[in-house]
Amino acid sequence: MAASRASQSYHVTIVGGGLGGLTAALSLRQRGLRVTVLEQAPKLGEVGAGIQTAPNASRVLLGLGLRAELEKIRTEPLDQVRRRWQDGSVIGLTPLGDYCKQEYNAPYWHYHRADLHKVLLDACVAGDGPGPVVEVRTGVKVTAVDRTNPARPTAVTDDGRRFETDVLVGADGIRSSVRDALGLPDTLQFSGEMAYRVLIPGDKIAADPATRWLVDRFQSTIWYGPDRHLVHYMIRGGEWLNVVAIVPCTPEVEERWTVPVTVDELADAFPGWDERVALMLSKAEGDISAWAMYHRRRDPVWVDGHVALLGDACHAMLPYQAQGASQAMEDAAVLAEELGAVPVEEVRAALMRYVSRRAKHAGMVQDAAWRNMSLYHLPDGPEQQARDSKLKRFDGESDVSYRWLWSGSPLNDPDEETFSYQFHN
């Protein structure tokens, strides 16, 4: 009890107000720590489109007491379906829906990223929540870290402001300024691929007999083909079809990281594929962009003294396990368990335990996602046939099984791990 009271007296500053940063902020708040979030954007919010949370991430979010809010914004897929590129024939099917809740005691849900971000932000700043209210500062671009006093690291901004703290957490993405400030090795690697990210109005999908099947049963769908693949699923209860389409990268996108593209470019990116793919993609509206696919090679160095990294800053991964944000949420849960259990004098050891519990696990997911890139994009032939045969008796695309992945990092709190996620039909 003394350690718990002592822990309430210290302060954690998180650089980055994305999904990982806010999950960490809320988790730490509920452990009694004082938290400040520094976000460089002038207004806090998520851009982008859909996000998947498998049971390992849902378990973390539900453990934060967010179930009622999440149920209002989630869309639940009933299956995960894998299809052949030429004719759309089904390669394999994995049950989701009630199966996940019964097997993993947590759901597999889809969201609009902005909706999930708002739920987390509202919980961080709610005056009636457990623990000290999180202070959120926007328009704060951290460019350096002053560690003159190792026990009191200071985030330094581009305009000279200084934020001294007991623990500094870099949750500032794949091009993390906190990581750079620590002088850690450059582990960034280019995959050779790019992703089109787009939302398609669900009513346009439903109105066309050729694509109506996409709204008749909510599913998470993966199309496999030579050198490219396609993922799509409904969000906001069918209001939007979220699409991520991955193809070989152009030199322009590699150099600029992201560029706007037209609907025609998107629809033409899958020549020779099942005609329903082009029909679906041609219905896209609004902003469409192509993103270069970078990741970080596996590296267990996440901590230096009282400074730690979280999420993409330490283990950015390709999306071939749909686990980028989910692994950041696991980081958040473990980080909060370790910091919330110690006084400030024991922060260094707590952060090392955080790394010990998470680095190998996240690294295995990174490696699996990297291997899946080749597995997804095999040309037709013997290797592709062997892959498709394996997917018919599916237990995970690569070296990690879904049972291992979706069970997540073991948590120390038996109440959270075992009893908080019971779902009754």
C-alpha cells in the first residue's frame, strides 16, 4: 500500500496523443499517476479510417472500463474470410463474433479510428473518472530531450518550452523525435510496398447488386494475389467500407512517404483481378492517399533511464497482422502495471521490467508481419497452393498462431486478465 501511495506523487509525460499514447495515459491515470500528454498537432484527433482490435487489444480497452462506450461505436465482424484474387473464391474462413468472445473472453471489433480516439480522449479528461485528470497539451512539438538530471528528463519543444517530468514516454510514432533524442540506432526499413487507404460509402456498396454482398454479412476480408493484396471491412455499422490496398511502391511515394491519388488510379491498381474489386474501389469518395510502407527492424532497446518508448516508436510493424495499434495498447497496459506498482525511486527497474515483458513479444509480431508480406503476395504456383492449403486449416498465417497472438501479453492483475470480459449471449 505504501508503494501505491508513493506512486501517486509522481508524474509521467507522454509525447504523442495517438491511440497508443492515450491508452497509456488512461491506463496510468487509473493507476493513480499524474499524466501530461504533449501532442504536436494543433487539435487532438485521429485521421485515417478503420482500425481492427483483436481480443488482445479489446481486453486492454475493456479493462479500462470502456465497454459501454465502445459498444456504441464498434462494428463486429462475424468471420475473417480469405479470397483468391482472380475469381474471389474462398480460400479459408476463421470465425470471429461470438467465437472470439467465448474463446478469448474478449471481442474482435472494428472502429473508425476517430471514434475510438474520442472515446479514449474523453475518458482521459473526464472529471469523474478514477485517478487524476490527464492534462492534454496540443500544438507542442517536442524536438529534444534534456537529461542533465537523469531522474528528471525534460521534453524540449521547437519553440523553447520545457516540460520536466519524472518519466518521459515517447509514443510519437514511427518517426519518433524522442527516439532520435535518445540517440538510438536507426532501425527504419523500407518494405518496397505502399498502401492505398480509403473509405467507401456503405450505401453505394449496398445499392449495387455486384457489391451488395459486402453488407449482407459483416466480415473482415483479405484478398491474396501476386505482388499485392486487399483488405476491407465495414465500420460504423455499415456506414463505410474501410479499404487498405497494398501494391508495389512507386519512387514518388517512397520519397515523399504519402501522396494523394485519384479514384481511377486506385481502381486500376488491381489489373486482372475479380471484376468486383474494381467495382468496389471505383465507388471511393473523398481523400484517397498512398502511403509508403516502412517498419522498424526488431530491437529490444526501448528504455534509457527514465525515458521509454511505446508503440511505433520502438516496434513499428507492417500491417500484415493488423496489430500495430493493438501492440501499442498492450505496451500501455504493461507500462501502467509496472509504473503504477512502484514509487518514483524504483522507476528505472519498473521500465526495465516493461521492456522485458513486451520487447520479445512485440518483436515476434513484427517478424511475423514481415514474413506475411511475402506469404500474402506469392505468385500462382506450388508455393501459393501450399499456402492456400494451410489457410484452409487456419491457425495463423505465419509462425505465430492466432491463439498466441490474441491471448496477448499476460497481465499481472488477475481480475483484469480473467474476470472482466465475460460476455453472455
